[in-house]
Amino acid sequence: MQLRAAHVRVRVPATSANLGPGFDALGLALGLHDELEVRALGASGVRVEVRGEGAGTVPDDETHLVVRALRAALDHVGAPQTGLHLLCHNRVPHGRGLGSSAAAVVAGVLAARGLIAEPEALDDDTALALATQLEGHPDNAAPALLGGLTVAWTDDAPGSHDPSAPARVRAVRLAVHPDVVPVAVVPPGHLSTKAARGVLPAQVPHGDAAWQAGRAALLVEALGRRPDLLLEATGDRLHQGYRRKVMPSSLALVDALRAQGVAAVVSGAGPTVLVLARRTPGAPDGTDADAAVAQAFGGVMAGWRVLPLPVDHAGASVTAMLD
């Protein structure tokens, strides 16, 4: 496999996973994007420039997540490694449950797709599999790559009866009702995914699992055709309650909003709160959550940001640049 382009531009959306009951399976792409330019260099080495989120804190060498994903993708298709110059314009907040690491991984894989002579070797199925290997789970990677609402899952490798064989990763993209208006309520502090997962139990009651399965199925219907069911459909018994001790303010906000009839959940591993609001009939710029969010803040939640973010229906993209 040869390299075809020397300069590509990649655009990847923020994402919110879980959406309440869809733990490690459901994800939604949001209209907030990281954009980066990647240049293949004749000389060896890596130069990374970061502007915006993560500037001065993320690595600027081979350990940068985009670089690691790009190199893994080149290795996968047998393409030669090259020197790299990355210019990253980051808008997705880091450590807030909005898929910043998935955005970086998908960006690296898509950059490799743009650089190689046969981009079909890194089609969406392959890109999702590679991203999942680096991420550990596909719930953010799938919507970042495909856009819209996605359901992601893994199954046994085709034809394999070996339990140690790598699982196949799959995802489907579903339509989102136009009246659904996501709103991210972003706190000033961050929380690592490792810390958020570390408080989850190894086992949950069978009754809770059965209850959760019904809500997850209902959520697909609510997001696609019945937004009036969003409050009931976003109930959760598997992860948010266990995480209360590591993000008490976030769960307090979720409780306050849900008490007023607003479909609010923890976004991914948190601590951002995602509101799945509905457009108000007769007021195209208003939603059923506006008053509840304003009341919940009440001047007390200093440093939090309220970001209305439309659904991103396009997903990640890569464009070859002509210098």
C-alpha cells in the first residue's frame, strides 16, 4: 500500500454515549467538532500543534492519540510510516464525557484513510474496528465515525469458535426525530473515564438489567419517532447511580431536571449532563427544557456552560488538500 496524499484535513464531531439506558451501546453525534490538518513529511519525526482544548497539556510527540491511531491504521493496511505534522483545532472538551478521545482516534484513522492510495482499505467497518481496539468500546467511536444516532455491538469473529478470537465490531445508524434538541451542560471540572468506570459493580441485579433493557429499546423509539417518551426512555439503573459519589453535582442536576419533566442524563462517563430537549410548538427556537435549565442554575452553578448542540448527521470526514 502506497501513500497518495501528503496533506489532509479531518473533521470529527463530539459524541455522547449511553444516553441513559444504552450503556456501552448507544451514542449520538453532536454539532461540536475537532478539526485537524495532517501533513506527511519526507523527514522522520512528529510535530504536533494543538489549539483550543488540551493545548499545553496533551502530548506533542508520538504518544499523541491521533498519531497513535494514524500509525496503527497505516500498519493495518501495510502502508509505510512517515514523518508527520499535525495542526489540531480542538473544540470538544477533554475529560467531560463528550467523546474527546474517540474523536482523536477516529481522526487518526480517517487521516490515514486520506493519505493512502486505496482508501477503501480503511472503510467504515475497518475504521470502527480499529477505533474500538484503541478505545476499548465502540459507543463513542461509532457516532463519531457515522454521525447521527448509532447502536454499536460486538459479536464473535465469523466462523470462529475460539473464545479468545477478537470480537467483530458492528454498528447501525438510525434517524433522529427533528424535534429532538440536545443540550450539553458542561461542568468546569473533568473526570477520567477510568475513574468513572472504576466505581461500577462487576454484577447488577437481574431485575435492574431487565428493567434497563426495556428502557434502552424504548429510547430508540423515543429518539426516532416519539420524543414525547424521552423522559421515561432515559431512565437508568446500571451506571448513573453508582457514579453519584464521583460526580455528585452532575447527578444532582440530572435529578433536578428530571423532577421537572426534562430528559436529562449523564453524558458518557460524565461529568457533563446531556439534556434531550424537545422543540416547543409555535416557538422554533425554544425547548421544553429552557425554563428548567435556567431554574436549576439560578446563579449557583458557576463555571458550568450550557451548549445547545444540534445532532451531527454527517459524522467524520477527510479531505485531501492541494498545496
